[in-house]
Amino acid sequence: MTHLRTLVDHMAWADERVLESLRQPGVPQRALAIYAHVLGAEHVWLTRLEQRPRSVAVWPTLTLEECAQLAAENRRGFSAYVDRLTSADLRRTVHYRNSAGEEFDTPIEDILLHVTLHGSYHRGQVTLMVRDAGAEPRPSDFIEFVRGVPAATQASVARAPVHDR
């Protein structure tokens, strides 16, 4: 259970970091659209886990402030959900219908792993778009989250002595 708590906490932290990156001038609208998708998907998966209706689409059109609100809701929701889980719950399956109308039964643990990995994938895309726009993205790497220190960058590696590369 500890690993899932850590991944869910990282997800919330990383979502906040990306939000900070998107607040910079010149960031393309496509980056905001992908970030909104990350948050929309988190919301949809949480509602499936809790077996309640969703109120946000998987690919929502959101403003930056609406993203901030949804990120906060997702953070609170996933935190509370994981707090209620037992080890036995992780093997329990959740029945749901996906956006294409297909029905599935998936273990809770697999859903939680998916939602955290899905966000990491798309946050990387947003980071690249922010950087390509000439802005400096906030790092959201897992290793920075757990150790509190940023990962090495291309620039820092280039400055390192040859024997340290």
C-alpha cells in the first residue's frame, strides 16, 4: 500500500508543478489541452473507483483556473480514496464502461497504477511543449519528488567532470 500512496502523492505534486509551468507566458494552448486531459482522466478514473457519475469529460476544455480547481479536487479525492483502502481491496475489481462504451472489470491496484503512469506520460509531453515555447518547465520527475532535489539536466551533465558522466 505504501507504494501506491507514494505514487498518488507524486501525482498530485507533479500536477501542481505542471500547473506552475503553464502559468508562464507564451505556453501553447495544446499544452493546456493535454494537461486538462490528464486531470479529466484522473477525475474519470476516480469516479469509476468510487462508482459514481463523472462530471468532467476525459478530454475537457478547461481554463488554467479550472485546471487548478480540478487538480485540487483530484488530489483530495485520490488521497481520501487511498486512505480508505486495505491490502485486500487492491485485488478487488471495479466494473465500468469506458468512453467508447466497452465494459471492463479491472483490479483497483491496476487502475491506480494506470492513472499515475498515464499522468506521467502526458506531463512529459507538456514539459516538452513548455520548453519548446521558450519557457522553463518545473521538473515533475518522481526522483525529485522522493529526494527533494532535481534530477540532473543536460546542462549540468555537460558541466560535470568527464569521469562523472
